[in-house]
Amino acid sequence: MQKLLYGVAYYDEYMPYDRLEKDIGMMKDAGINVVRIAESTWSTHEPQNGVFDFTSVNRVLDAMHEAGIKVIVGTPTYAVPTWMVKEHPDVLAITPQGPGRYGARQIMDITNPTYLFYAERIIRKLIGHVKDHPAVIGYQTDNETKHYNTSGPNVQLAFVKYMREKFETLERVNAAFGLDYWSNRINSWEDFPSVVGTINGSLGAEFAKFQRKLVTDFLAWQVAIVNEYKRNDQFVTQNFDFEWRGYSYGIQPKVDHFEAAKAFDIAGVDIYHPSQDDLTGIEISFGGDVTRSMKGSNYLVIETEAQAFVNWVPYPGQLRLQAFSHLASGANMVAYWHWHSIHNSFETYWKGLLSHDFEPNPVYNEAKTIGRDFERLSPQLVNLQKKNKVAVLVSNESLTAIEWFKFNFASSKNYNDVVRMMYDELYKMNIGCDFVHPASENLEDYTLLVVPALYTASDSLLERLNEFVKNGGHIVYSFKSGFTDENVKVRTTRQPGMISEACGITYSMFVEPKNVSLKGNPFEVGAEDNYIETWMELITPTTAEVLAYYDHPHWGQYAAITQNHYGKGIATYIGCMTSPAIMKKVLEHAVKQADLWGADQNLEFPLITKSGINQSGKVVRYYFNYSDCPASFEYPHNDGVELLTEAAIKSEQAVEVDAWGVIIIEEY
Amino acid sequence: MQKLLYGVAYYDEYMPYDRLEKDIGMMKDAGINVVRIAESTWSTHEPQNGVFDFTSVNRVLDAMHEAGIKVIVGTPTYAVPTWMVKEHPDVLAITPQGPGRYGARQIMDITNPTYLFYAERIIRKLIGHVKDHPAVIGYQTDNETKHYNTSGPNVQLAFVKYMREKFETLERVNAAFGLDYWSNRINSWEDFPSVVGTINGSLGAEFAKFQRKLVTDFLAWQVAIVNEYKRNDQFVTQNFDFEWRGYSYGIQPKVDHFEAAKAFDIAGVDIYHPSQDDLTGIEISFGGDVTRSMKGSNYLVIETEAQAFVNWVPYPGQLRLQAFSHLASGANMVAYWHWHSIHNSFETYWKGLLSHDFEPNPVYNEAKTIGRDFERLSPQLVNLQKKNKVAVLVSNESLTAIEWFKFNFASSKNYNDVVRMMYDELYKMNIGCDFVHPASENLEDYTLLVVPALYTASDSLLERLNEFVKNGGHIVYSFKSGFTDENVKVRTTRQPGMISEACGITYSMFVEPKNVSLKGNPFEVGAEDNYIETWMELITPTTAEVLAYYDHPHWGQYAAITQNHYGKGIATYIGCMTSPAIMKKVLEHAVKQADLWGADQNLEFPLITKSGINQSGKVVRYYFNYSDCPASFEYPHNDGVELLTEAAIKSEQAVEVDAWGVIIIEEY
Amino acid sequence: MQKLLYGVAYYDEYMPYDRLEKDIGMMKDAGINVVRIAESTWSTHEPQNGVFDFTSVNRVLDAMHEAGIKVIVGTPTYAVPTWMVKEHPDVLAITPQGPGRYGARQIMDITNPTYLFYAERIIRKLIGHVKDHPAVIGYQTDNETKHYNTSGPNVQLAFVKYMREKFETLERVNAAFGLDYWSNRINSWEDFPSVVGTINGSLGAEFAKFQRKLVTDFLAWQVAIVNEYKRNDQFVTQNFDFEWRGYSYGIQPKVDHFEAAKAFDIAGVDIYHPSQDDLTGIEISFGGDVTRSMKGSNYLVIETEAQAFVNWVPYPGQLRLQAFSHLASGANMVAYWHWHSIHNSFETYWKGLLSHDFEPNPVYNEAKTIGRDFERLSPQLVNLQKKNKVAVLVSNESLTAIEWFKFNFASSKNYNDVVRMMYDELYKMNIGCDFVHPASENLEDYTLLVVPALYTASDSLLERLNEFVKNGGHIVYSFKSGFTDENVKVRTTRQPGMISEACGITYSMFVEPKNVSLKGNPFEVGAEDNYIETWMELITPTTAEVLAYYDHPHWGQYAAITQNHYGKGIATYIGCMTSPAIMKKVLEHAVKQADLWGADQNLEFPLITKSGINQSGKVVRYYFNYSDCPASFEYPHNDGVELLTEAAIKSEQAVEVDAWGVIIIEEY
């Protein structure tokens, strides 16, 4: 990437009247230098089967080019046209809820050959049509692709073949998944029942893994087609997204991000987050760290919020804070969903940079200042390189398995709650993180691994983690780690499986805590914070040192949190869901033991700092104030210049940060 | 109507043993002078296809006639017989939930020709059979008719034809509804997808409008058949009902009351409401005002509650209070659902005037006093004429559109909540209201229009409302008015669309309020009442005077409530959902500005007064005490006579009203 | 039964590796003397259609026999193999939710001939195969059998034939169920609509009764087949269960326990209950009393919890407390679900005696003490005979009817809540109870009948109850008793129907209480306990004495609770849902009047006592402390020996009971 991209999604097709010239004028005023087009409008570009009409694409490309605005063209395959569904209703995915119904986007069977035939044709037509246009800098394949729970007879058939290829014999399948239970045993491949109704969580999790593979395969297939056309100076990206809880919350359950990202030149993502009083920057940081880790390099924020919903309209300053927060995590592009607010349909109240009246408004006006700063500071801020010592190990397999095997009857908490409770505390203490996954080859590059609820893991992964500690690494495990093998079969050994050795503990019983705290409040948190919830393992140390016991009349002899010197490293094990305050203390303790506690850790949320090395090899340090009150701090690093104001900053100087403010220091 | 009707629904067919003579005796004791029969019992009257048996109708008609009790005969078409469904399962409506299932009433496709054939035949047979009977004073067609969300292939086909007739070209359809979005564009009429799965709220709202038209057409078709038979002294009515929230709450979403009522001689309605400590009279007044406005004249309360449910059994006095409240709104008939409590099926615990034991009980005994008073006072109380200066403008189109586009993610509030929050405060300050709708020709007859959430409106309606103000009218708009055109497309101009001009304001941003009040408590409500919720528009006045600003750290410069002199009138705009206390003050302010504040406004809920002109041209004034405590007030009008007690009442005299009591004064 | 059985469910088929020898060793250590096998593993025993493989059965039988452990063999019919569903998808039950889907157990149509053919074959093969094995002491047919709401066309056809046989003419059907209502009348048998969609609760309740009959017939059919094979020294039992609210709560709605139990030699049951701080013993007592009453003799606890769920893992001592509590209610067997925790599928977290690691753990270690005590004390504790003076009259018909006709709109309470609110107070005051049902022939053996919500009852039953009182019996009725006839038609007489006479009361109105208490707190409960809820009948005494009036401004003249001398007995009527504290006082009053208040009633929960006569004709008295605090009491009975400690106990001696402790005294 040569410069920072500041962009919007733009749909000439949705305009109530011809706005192109006016819109481009307003974009230029706001420093918008890239637009994303075409990924939602198949029915406009192919109004009838085999009839193509790229008028709107042509006019937008030409006009943008003339204005010096670059374009990312999307393949329009995630929303199928009406004629296709009328001709071939079977392109809609059959799900556990039954056959599909036309209306929404993302409703097709991504393995259906009819759909694939038409998809390939429109991709070839569209990309072939635009590839030589000078405005086009890259492509996005599809959008927020998932498998839409496609699970009809054809998908079931493919799953059975996948199972036969993977396990070879039914004897192995029956054993691996425990199918004798409740007479689920399969004794002939022809008898393999639809997985849709299964009550075997391990088999269900295997099917979910297979469905994620469908997404990986589908995206790789699209990329291969686009690659036939793309110029050397163009890239192919995808707009990945996250577990959605009304905003981008956690690891995406329906896609294996690390596998799916392999096909792409650069990772792209959308990040949506609470705002107004609830703006914390956590989702920006979390989503950024995950996306940067997909390919180990800078990434594109293909969509994020402008005005968005009634509860997200930013306070003055917040749009700037958000934009620079993305850059601080390694983004090279920040683009808004979307340029203008739409006058019809599902996202009418998902507002863009412009309101429905297309006139300047406070949010647009703030965007203009961002565009100016991006343009001016691009040489210092683009391509920020980050080198973290801490990584969070995440696992789609554990996520799915914990969907099947909940922590307890009452709790709605799932895998991502554990990921986030650990990640959030690292964020708040300004520890920069990467994300790794079971197949990562670079685990050993890190000093400290944080491992939330690694419920499902092969023997080899657990052995590798033991080895990591033995060789001097530090690990913090949460509860539920090591419990099942890669097929989600509970281990038949003492728990937590193989990592018992590095952790120096064992347990065979676990209960639901009610009014349980840690005995003697060993982490000296406030009384109201000394609690645990949801899950507790009754741990007996073998070689481990006990950091905390449960305070409970009958289970007070069991350990809650332990640490163990193993080889040259230390493994910490947290046997229960703690309060955030306790988690913070445990992680702080582990960070200090790993000798990673530095000057940045003297600041804490809402004062957030992130840093990296820019193209000139200089250290760039961002300081963000995620609060409604101005703040100040003593700047602890080398002298430098504050880039927004061009003021010189001395080491140990007191620095002020406005409410919802940003400071960017480039060290000399 | 020559006299007040006091009635019950009566089903000889449901009786566990022959009760006719005894029942009539008890009816006579209670002053019951009309019964409604036959509308639920098709399977009894046509036990097999083409076999008719009107035995129970005959014997009831004859016995009632002998006793001097009049009869309203219903067409029995809203509950189909078992044989029809067995012969022709396709008479059941296909809905978004799939094909219908026999069991409940109101499950058929009201456009299905098989159903229509049989319906027409039973109507002709039954009405032809009874039309000359001297007991019959009128007919009810069907009952609480709706479209039952019929949306199978035949309905979809009719909808496409309706769309083609209305919009002529798909180009217009695509533009009007913004179908390019998410590839929903339709490029050939054959491709028109079922609307059942649509995520386009504008198109969904158009389909809802079409479905309401099916109801209008169906009822007009029935009325035309009945009209072929009815005598000149007989009427045809319909039992309309309201949005149901466990009781009659608001405007009916499934029927366009004003359109559907055109076919009928007189409007009928059912009104059910909370009782016991929760009895306020609001639903009686609201339902009465709507129904009276349907045809601009007196109406029939065809059903209302006697004992009803366990939480509605009236306290002593409440049945009387309710009966006279209906009259005070302009009802000429009060009839109970139902005479006796039913021993089987769905409404076993929806109790009638009699309990399951058919014996006199406290509620029946109270009904006897009502019957006596109705009989005695009929000359003074029947055909009450009302002339209101205030009207509430309601819109089915806005109601449906706001179902699609909710105020925010968390709120369950909808259009009718806004209607009721405005109506309820008018009721509590004793302002008599009519209801008008977008097609009303009499808007200009009113001094003050109250306009809740007129979200969907054509340009011409908004221009007419501007004109209304310019010519000296007063309007109070709530938030969300003027936002979309008649096709539920958001206007591309500044908001609130065309009424910006009369209101003297503009806005382009809106947010969800959290802990927001009005700055400086300008309406001097209690501190706990100074709040807004759910929705706030960030208003900038152009020519308007600001009545209230938001109290918010970032949005405090925006106006919340404004008023604007425009031409000779004043337009008030309320940009947020206020507390009821604030709404009361804003409406009080508007009423005073419109010079409509009178002596009746010195009383307030729970003391309610309503009035009208009776057949002798005299003013009749009702006073109701909707509380468990006796009350008194100074009577401010001309001398008269209290009709129940025959006591003379002098102007300025102190008048006592019992707990749950009624006073009726006829001025001399 | 010759000795106490202490058992586990054991599945060699589920084992991750060969455990048989080791498991048997650990069982012997724990005193396990019986295992239950085979009831869930059809697909293992018949891997393909007609191919049988009883390897795992053989090896388990032989190994158990060698170890002296007995075996109960289950017919494996409640979970069908994959091949059967693939060959004949129609074996799956069609329910109101549509066709079945393979995956879970208990999904088949128990009337489907294909299923029955295969079920009969596997039963004959398996039972024929094992019948002569010396380890086999008995059989269990199927497991927790229900009708799974099977209601497809074949079931509907059978229901229509059942109706014709029962009612003979449609005239009677229409009259009995009030089908004229809403045009549901059926005028030809061919027109009989599917009951699935009915809104007629009486007809729906009849269908539920028919479905319960399907269960009775199915089980009797299985027993008849097994009986062809069983030896004289073998028994056939069934594992009945209860209304499930996350644990065994109340009377089973889907099975008529008393009818279904007739076919069996001995009643079996599973009982699951809250534990830890929520362990009360109530479900153990309730389930035991019901099961003992099924056949009027001792019974088997075929399944109960060991570690079970995270919220049930027992505190130290609780497993012992639970085991002896079962014996005290008359159980001759206590068996755990299950031996080991399963490593896959639905019940992975429903933990057994062993954890997933198969190693000894605290719960297993406690079981070892139970096994030793069972073995040692078997001669004194087995075959405990109980003779109670109090019985609770329960009715499946009333249960179903109250499902259709809820107490009120807001309440989730149902029939079993009433059963339990009465039963629980009897339990807490140490009153031993049996259960009787409408067809019981032994009602007259009791001194006091407690009758919760006998909503549905024939005239003859009500007359019999009146006669019972007249002859000197005592009855405590709750509200809602007597209201409908056996077809769930509301009685047309004054309420509570025929029992008005014995109760000396009448009412025709009922309401939902809001903030209602009993006037003057006549039972002298704490102020916070003086409340009623959910339902109140406005009762007028005829001959009854009023025990309590309602405290209500408008309904204070009505009685809430009454008692009436009728003949030589007393009938108490409770017209509302009281607080537990009030219920306790009313029942205490009735027990005293019936002269059943004895020394055991001086103890109360958490100190629970139960007693019976053992095989030597001696009185055995259990004392349980259901609390976390040690307790003591003065032993009021004859001298004896405490069996666990062999300490002598003198009458009037102070006896200590540990927290969660057990004392067993055999009188000399």
C-alpha cells in the first residue's frame, strides 16, 4: 500500500436521482480517496439471465478516475437476482429450518452448481469488464461470506464423503464420536443419517468444521477466477467479519478466518462497535489484531460505522478517535458503511456519512478533518509494523464445541466471552497482542501465550504447548482447556489432559459456583469484585503453586488458580470464570513474570496507547483518550513530534489529551 | 335508532339443555332488548354441504319476538364448517407460517373462490330465510374480519396484478421501493418474488395495504349480498375491533376502518378494556371516538365485557359506569359478550353476564339496574350528537411502516403507543376528539389537529396540512412525522419533509436518548417526569420558537419541542417521545393557544366529563368518576336535571359523584 | 426381593477402551450388586436389518456373573437404529411440529407397524438370548416411555375409531365437547378434523387421554412378549419418570402411571432432584410415594443421580443421605445413572459415579460406604412395609385439562404446582402419604384425603368423595376441584359441582387476586406470608364454617377457606392459591382434626423422619437432616438400636444428626 486509504461504500444504483457529480465533489472535500462498489447489485448488472448491463459501473469508474478516487470492485455474488431464484429455486440453501425463501441476501447454497455457474459467469463478465480501468486498485470477492447453514441433501452427501475420506472406516467414526450412545451407531455408509437432527455434539461440531471448509473453498474458488484477470498492481481482498452481538464481538464461528484468508492478497474486515458513552476502542483493537494476524501484515477496514444507528451516532471527536484507532492497530484503510443513508429497505436506519438529505452534517464535517490528516500524514502512518510478544491462541473448534456443551444451564456465556474477558484486560493494560491458532507455525515467536478455553485440541497441540513452556515460554490457560481431543471426545485421562503436566495440576470434578469468592481475596481486588461465576473446576495441585483457593464450605480445599514452573517457563491455570478485576490481576502477574511489564503499562484504560514502526523505521506512538474527560500523562519514551499539531514532545513531558482525543507521536 | 339498545350475544346452539324460556325471562328482568345470533355457527346451520337447518334460528327468533326482544342476525362466515375443510383443504389461508390447519375460527383465505361460493350460499339461505321475520332489526356481516395474513400463490398473483395496475412499469416499482438494494431488483413481471420473505419494508407495507384492501372488498361483497334482502327498516353493520394487546388498544393494523366502514349502514365495534383497579374509561372513549368517526354518526357497541376474565370481573358499580361511558361517546347500543358463560372450548373463561350455572349473580344484578335506566332514559340519551373541535389524524400506512421500521432496537413501542400517549392526555383533560385519516374530507372543520407519528404521507397530504395551518389551524405533530412518502420511501429533502415549512424546523440526525431530560424543565413537571425516551430528533429551528431544548452534554444545542407561527395558525412539533406529563403540558399549551380551553378542562381524570346534544336539542352532560374514592366538583354549566336521580342541579352547585359513579345532567 | 440392590447403568458399548475387568473390580469395592444394560444400544445389537450381535451383552453377563453381580436387561426399543430410519422414515412420529427427524431417542411412532415389527423381533432375539443366563434377575421394557406426541394420520384415524366406540354417535360427541362453538361441529364421521389444530380444550384433553392409552397399550404389549421368556425368578419392570422441570417435579402428564404399571411385576422409576444447598429430599419422597402407590408395594429406583450436573454434584454426605432416603420411602434398589461419565454426545456433562477419567473420586468413595451399609443392613432394611393414613388424590385428566385452561394469563403455574404445594407441606410436617387416583379401589382405606385441583371428575367420583366424608372421612380440597365433568365440560350447576354438598359452599365467580391477604391473618402466619395469589373463588358458605375471608375492598364478604361437617366427616375447601405458610397451617389443622397428629409431627423440615415395618416385623425409623447444620431431637418412640453405628437408643433420649446426616433406628 503506498498511502492511507480513506473510503466509503458507494452505490450509484441506489440513488434516488443523479448524484454522481455532487457526491464526488463532497467526497473530494472530505478527502475520500477510494470507493467500494458493485458487491450488492447483481440484479442491476445482470437484469435477466445472460443480459449484462454495466452502465452504472462504467459511469462511476470514469467519474471516480477523473476525480482521482480509486475503486475497489466487489463480485456481486452474495445477493442473488430475482430471475435466478424464479428459474432455479434450488439455489437457495436448505437449512435445518427448511427450504430457503427469497428476500434477504446470503440465502443461497454456496455449493449449488447452478448458483456457481451463474456466479462464475457474472464474476468473469464484471471483472473482465473492469480489469483494465485505471481507477480499479483491487477487488473484493463476495461479502461477509458464510455457509448460511446450508445442509440439504447435497451438502449431507458431500459431508459423508468427507467423513469417509477423513476416517476411512465407520468403525473409526463410531469410535471417534461415540455413536453407540443412544443407538446412533452407523453400520453402513448408506445409513449415514442427516446431521441436521443430531444430538451428538462432537458430530455436530465436525459438521460445522466441514461447513467452514465450504466457505474456505468457495472463497478460494472466487479468488482463483479473479486472479485470472487482475493486474499486477491490483489486489484481491475479502470483507471478513466477526461474531455479531449487535456489533463485532468475537471470533467468527462460521468461518475459519486463518484458513480462508490464505487465498487473498490482503485481509479486509468490517468492524462495528458501540459508540457514544459506550465507545471503548476494544472492538477496533480486537478486530484489528485478529485481521492483522490473518496474514501477519497490514489490513483494510472495508466497513465501519459513520452515523450508523440511533445509539451509535458519534459524539464530536469520536469519529476521529475511531479512525486513528484503526490505523494504530495496523489498518491501511478506513472506509465507511456507507456514503449516504439509504431511502429504502433493510438498512434505512443504518445511516451513512450523509443523512438521507445528502447535505453536510456534523459527522461528515468531522470526516473532512480526518481526510485532511490522512492525506497529510500518510507517509508517517501507512504500513505500520507491529512486533508483539504476547499472542492469544483462539480455536474455531473450541468455539463450536462450547456452543454444543454450554458452561451451565443458566448461562448464556460462550467461548467468545472467555476470549474477550482475557483480551479486554490485556487491552486495558496496553499490552499489544497478536492472535494465533492451532495451525499457526509461529507460536514459538512469542513470550507469553494467553489461551482461553482451548476445549478442543489434538494431543500434538497440547504437547507443543507443554514444549513451549518447557523451553521458557509463559502460558495463561483459562478453565476448560485441554478437555477434549480434536474430535470433541472428552479425554479419558485426568484433566486438563496433557497440559496437566506443564500446569502441575489435576481435576476430575467441576461444579457451578454460587456465591463463591477466592479465599482471603489473594489478588486484593475490591470486595464486590472478589467473585467467580459460571464454572469452577475442583483442582488439586501436583507440582503447582496455588495462587488462589475457593472460598466455599465444602470445596475450600480445592485450588482455583495455580502457576507452575515447568522447564524454563511458567504455566498459569485459571480454573474458573473470574471477575474482570481478578482476571486483570492474574494477567498482570503473568505479564510481569514474563518480564513484559513496561512503561506503557503505567497507563491504563481509558488512556490507551499503541505503537509500531513506520516506513521510515521510526517509532510511532498513538495515545487515545476513551473518555468524556480530558486526561494527561507523563510521556515516557524518546523525544519526538506530535504529528497532528506538529508540536515537539520531550521525554517525561506532561501531555494533555482531550476528551475522546488523539495524540500521535513520531519519535525522532 | 329509535331507542337505546341493551343486548347480549346469544347462542341457543351452545346450550347444555333447553334454556330458551328461562333465559328470555331473565333477559326481560335485565332490560335486555336485543340479542345477536348466528354469526359463529355455520356448522349447525349447514351441517353438510348443501343441507340447511335453521331450527335454532327459527325458535330463537320466534321466542324473542314474542318477548319483544329484537334480533341482529350475523352471517356465519368467519368460522368454516368441518365438512368444507375436509372437502376443500385449500379454503384455509396459506400464511408466511405455511398452510393452514383446521381448528380455530378466522383461518380461511377470504379470496378463495370455493370459500366465497359456500359463503355466498349460506348468506343467501340464512338472510333470505330470516329477512321477513319481525324480530330482525339488522344484520352483521361476518365478525371481526381481517385478512388473516393470507399470502399464498393466488394472493401473490393478485398482488402482482395490483402492482402492475398501480405502477404500470417495473421501472417505477424498482424506483419507488428501492429494489436495487441487495439485488432485489425485478426486471420482468414473471420474476416478481413472493413478498412473504421480503426484507424491503416499503414493499412489505404495500402488501399490507393490499391485504387491507382484501378486507374492504370482502366486506363490501357481503354487504351487497345482504342488501339484496334487507328490509328498509333493517340495517347492516360490522363488528370492527382494535389492535389487541390483551384488550382493545389502538388503531387496527389489519383493516382500514374508514374505507371498510363505507359499505355499512352503521358502524359497530367491540371494545374490551382492563377493569377493576385498572378501569380508566380510556379504551371506551378511544374506541367510541374511532367508531363514531368511521361514519360520522352514532354507533353500536356490539360486544363488550360482562364478567369476562378473572382480572376483569367488575367491582360493584363498574358495569354501570362502563355502560353509560359508551353512551357518552355516542353509542346507541351496549351489548355484552355474552349472555352466558360457555361450558366448552376456547372462551370457557371469558365469562358472560351469567356464570356457568345460569343463576343471578352480582354482575347480572347490576345489569338489571342498567336495563331499567336505559329503558327509562332512552328518549334523553339516544342519538347523542357530538361536535368536536379537535381531531386526531391516524394513518394505517404509518402504523404498518413503523412496524417495519421500529423506533429502536430495544423498544417494543409502536405507532399506536404514540397515538395513545397523545390521545390519553387529551382524554384526561376532557378534550372531546374525533378521528380523521389521510383521505378525510373534513380536516378543515377542526380547530386543532393532533398528528401522531405521521411517518408515511404523500406530498399532497403534507401540503394540505401546511395549508391548514396557514389558514389559521393548529397542529401538534409528534416526532417521525413527514419522514417518508406514500410508498414508505424516506424523503430525500431535509426532514421533516414538507412540513418543515409550517413547523419552521429542520433536522437530519436522530439518536436514542439515554438519561436525557428537557433543559431547565421548561414545562415545570416533577423532576421524575422530566424525561424523554425511545427517540430524539436533533432539531434546528429555522423560523420556529423553541419550547424545549435537550439536556445532553453533546446535543444540548438541539431543540426538542418547537412551535411556529405560519400564516394565521400555529404548528407545534414534538421531536422526541416525552413523558406523559410533558405531553400533557404540551397539549395543554396547544389547546389554550387554539382557544379551546373551557370549563370542562378544570376537571381532570379520574373525573371525566363528556357531552352532546340529544334529540330534543338539549345538552346532556355526563360526569364519571373513574376511581375508588368518591369525588365532588362545582358544576360549571347551565341549570339542569340529574337524570338518574331526577334531582335538579344548579349552576355552580357542588356535585358529588360516588366511587365508580355516574352523573347525567340534562340542561334545561 | 431378597436383598437391597445397589446398582448402576453400565454400557460396555460406550467404553473408549476395554474396561470390563477394572470396572467390575471398582464396582465390587463399592458394593454394587446389580447393573442395568442394553436398553439404549439397539444399533450395536442389530447393526443391520436382521443381523444380530450380542457380543457385548454376552461378555458383560458372563463377567458380572463371575463377580456375583446381577443384571437387569433392557429391551432396546426406545432408540431406533440408523438403518431402520433410512429404510422406513415413516417409523418416526409425525407430531404437531411436523414429520420427525433422526437424531435423538424417543422419536418414533409407537403405533407404527414397521417399528413394532422390528421392535418385537429385537425383543424376542435379545430376551430369548439372555433368559437363561444366571446373572439375569429381571427385565426392563423400553425406557421412560411416552407417546412423543405422535399424532399423524394413522393416529388420528385410530382416535376417530376410539371416539366412535366410546361415544357411539356424533350427536353425543358434539354435545359432550360443545362442538357447535365456533362452527367446530362434526356432522359426519368422515369430516372429523385432525385434533392437532383444535382449540377445543376438552377435545384436546380427550386426545391426550387417548395418547396416554397408547403408552399403556405399548408397554403391555412389550411385557406380554417378555413374559413369554422370563423365568419364574425374574421380574419385568419399567423405568417410569415424572414431569420434568430440569428435575423430577410432578405427576407425569404423558403417561397414566397407575394404568401402565398394571402390566409389570414391580414398579421402577427414575428420580432426579436439585442438590447441594437445594437438596430437600422432597422429590425423593414424592417420587417414591407415587411409585410405591403404583402397585402398592416396594419399588426400584432404576436411575438417580451420582455426580450429575455442575449444579448437582453432591456435598460430602449427601449421596448417603439420598440413598437411605430412597429406602425410607420403600425402595428396594438404588441405582445410579450411570457408572461412568460418557465421553461423547448428549449426556457428556450428566456425570456418573466415575468421572471421565474412571478414577476414584470423592463421590465414588462415598458410594463405597453406602454399598457396605446396604450389604450389612439389607436384612433389616429391605422390603420395608408402610401403612399410611393420608393419601393424595391425583388425576391425569385434571392435569391435562389445566394445561388447556390455565389459572390466569400471567401465571406459569399448573396442576403439578398445586399437587406439590400440598404435598410439600405434608412432607415437611412428616406426614407419610400414599397416592391414589380416580380409579383407585382403596380410597376408603384412608382417614384423610388431600385433593389438589380435581378439575375434571365424573359425577360418580364426586359422589364417592361425598360418601367418603359422610362416612367419617376427612378431605382437604384445593380450589378448582369439581369444576368440570369427565369430558372437561364445565358443570352447569353451582360450583364446586357435587362436592358443594359435602363442602357446604357455593360460588359462581372467581377472580385473579392482586395484593390480597386473608382477613385478620386467621392462621397467624408472618405478615409477609399472609398472601394469596394466582386464583381466588368468591365463596359463599351454605352450611360451612368459614376459616378465612379475603381481605379485599370489594370482595371481603366472600370466604377463602372453609370447613364443613358432613355426616361423620369433615370437608375442608381452600378456594385460592395460598402461600406455603398458610397451606401448612390449613393442612396442620386438618391433620389434627383427623386425629393424625403424632410424635413425628413435633419434628419438622429440615429434620425428616420416615418409618415402616421390616421383614422381621420390627419398626424401622429413619431420621434425616436435610441441612448444612448438625441437629438434635428427643427420640419419642420405643427403645431400639441405631443400625449404622449399632448404638442403643433409649426412648426420650437426645439424638444428634450430622449435617446432611442419617440415623436409622430399629425398635427392639
